[in-house]
Amino acid sequence: MAIPHSSQQTDAERQAELRPLGGETTKPKKSGWVWILALIVLAGGGYYYYKSRPSSESKAAPAPGGRAAALGPVSVAVTPALKQDVPYYLSGLGTVSAFNTVTVKSRVDGQLEKVNFTEGQFVHEGDLLAEIDPRPFQVALEQMEGQLFRDQSQLNNARVDFARYDKLAKEGVIAPQQVDTQNATVGQMEGAVRADQAQIDNEKLQLVYCKITAPLTGRVGLRLVDQGNMIRATDPNGLVVITQVQPIAVLFTLPEDNLPEVIQHMKSEQLGVEAYSRDDQTKLAAGKLLTVDNQIDPTTGTVRFKAAFENRDLSLWPNQFVNTRLMLAVRKDAIVVPLGAIQRGTQGSYVYTVKAGKASMQAVKVDMTQGNIALIGAGVLVGDQVVVDGQERLQSGTPVEVHNASPSGTGSGPNGVAAPGQDSDHSGAPKNKKQGKQS
């Protein structure tokens, strides 16, 4: 009986050794919560440092103007606002077109015997250009003249017979029918004579056509047929092309929105048109507006205009691309500043002016921009020094150091360009491809 008791005691001791103590089970739970709280505190501190650092740096950073002021005066370029007459024009794209272009062709068939012009020569209407061998037509003329002489002799004989038959018929010697027949013969011979005369006139005309003359005054192009070749009236290319270049026309387009304004000005005066080179920098010629097309192109929304130019110096050439400026009016005594001086912000357009060595922001009203200048309606007075370079570093009150100043308004503006109103070609129009527009 002692053995079973010993085994039960041993099992009780084993269960007691495997059962953990109550105090030891709560200690790991408390240390885990401590670590979680520590991580939350560290994350919150890092987030607060991240959010607070940019704001502190921004508060410490000075404003652009303040930084520039701290570094010293800002160097700027200025130019005075000027009062001058400014032309108001509409810009368009055009193509030079000859008033008349003629392909000279032969009106008869024959051998080209002589060429009396030089390629590129200016010829006048009626000048002899070429000659075709006239001998075949001269022979045909003589043949028709001989036929005419024969038919005239037969006509005279028929008339004498008619007079004789008429007298005999009155005496009752011959029948009246014979007289009528002879009278018809006379009519036939008269018709033959007239036909012969017409043939003679035609042969004379062929001889005239053997000498090819210029149908208009213009410039001769390249010769299309060489001397000695056989030419025909049906040849498609012809002998040479003559183009009238003095005067010459320019066809250009403008938006249909400008049409009412142009027509209104056309009622009171003849409008002028200026032609400029492809880069819109060189003035080529000045002319007059002739007419407006009778319809608007629905695909492009533009209207075609036609202007005439005397083209004395041959600066315009057929099919040449040009920029055109249609002059509508001239703004008298307008206050102008360079277009580069105009700045734009949320409150509208403004400029920086320099007074007493400091920059001042001045709101302005821009009436119109024309080329590289702007017409000021309000905000700037004549003579005000307007900043044209260095505005990005300015604000009101910033000290400035002025260079390239032109108090008299006769000097050059910034970057070597002419001041407002200065035009190297003295054309009175600014050299820029931008179209003038009303504000």
C-alpha cells in the first residue's frame, strides 16, 4: 500500500513544478505597455518637429525685396515715357501678284527665224519679240491675188454679157429667162471676187502674225523655244512669258472681325498699305488699298484684300511672300513705353517707375499695343522713368541703381534697341510681327 501513495505524491509534485507562480504572469504584460507608450511618444515628437521646422524657416527667411535691399541697390535699366504719334495698323500675310501675266504664243505654224529679245529684258507693248519664216504665207498671198485677178476678169465679162442680153430682151430678140440667168452669173462672180479678197486679207494677216510682238509692257522671262525650231499655234508652252511688275499687286488676308473697321475707314479716305519682308524687319514698299473681296472665306474666317504698289525699285516680285500692314489711323500725342516694361499681375497691368532712387509699382491702363511699344491711357506721365529690365527683383520701395537711362528720349533703350518712337528705317511703324490690337 506504500507504493501507490508514493506515486500519487510524485504526480502532485510534478504538477506543482509545472504550474507558474501568479506574480510572474503579470510582469511581462506591464513591460509591453511601457514600450508601446514610448513608441507613441517618439512618433508624436518626430511629427511635431517635422511640421514646425518649415514654418520656422519661412519666418526666418527674408522677402525677395528685403534680401535684395540687404544686399544693396538693384541694378535696373530705365527709359522715359514719351509722347509721340503712333500709327494704328492691322497686320496680315500676303502674296505678291502680277497685275497681268501673258504667255506669248505663235498664231501661225512655221519655223522660228529670229528671236529679238533677251531673257529678263523689259519690253514695251508692241515691241518685236520674234519672227517666223514668212515665205510660205507670202506665196499663198500671191496665189490668192492671182485668183482674185482671174475672178475679177470673169466678173467684168459677165457684166458686159448681162448688159447685152438685157438690151436684146427689150427688143424681143431673146427670151427674158436668158437675161435672168446672166444676171445670176454676175452675182456668182461678185461673190467669188469677195471670197478671193477675204482670202487675200487672211494671208496678209498671217504675214502679220509672222512677227510676234509684246502684248503688254513688262519683264520677259526665260525663253521657252530656241531659234530655228518649228513652232505651232497649238503648242501649250508658248514662246516666252511676260509679267507686268510695274505696278504690281499684293493679295493679303485679315480676320473677318476687322472688316467693319476697315470699311468704315475706307469710306472717308484711301488707306495705305506697307509691305515688309518675310522676317517682318525690312520695309519693302508702300502702296494703296484697292479693294476688298466680295465674300469671306468660311474655312479660315478671313477676308482677302488687294493693294497696288508702284514697285519702282523692283523690291516686290510675283509670288513673293510678304507681311502687310494696313494703316487705319494715327494716334496723336500718345504716351508710349516699351512693351517689355509692362508687367501683369492679379490686379491688372503695372510698371515699375524710378523716383528718388527707389522703385515704385504703378498701375497702368494699356490702350493698345503696337509692335514693341504700348500706348498708356493712364498711370504714367511723359518723362517718367520706366524700368524695362530687372523688374523680377523689385518691389515698391526697393533701392535701385539706374543704368542705360535716356532722359532726353533720344538714346537707345535696353539691350541696344531703339527707344520708343525710334525706327531705323524711318517708316514710322514699329518693326515687329505682332498685330496692333485695341484694348
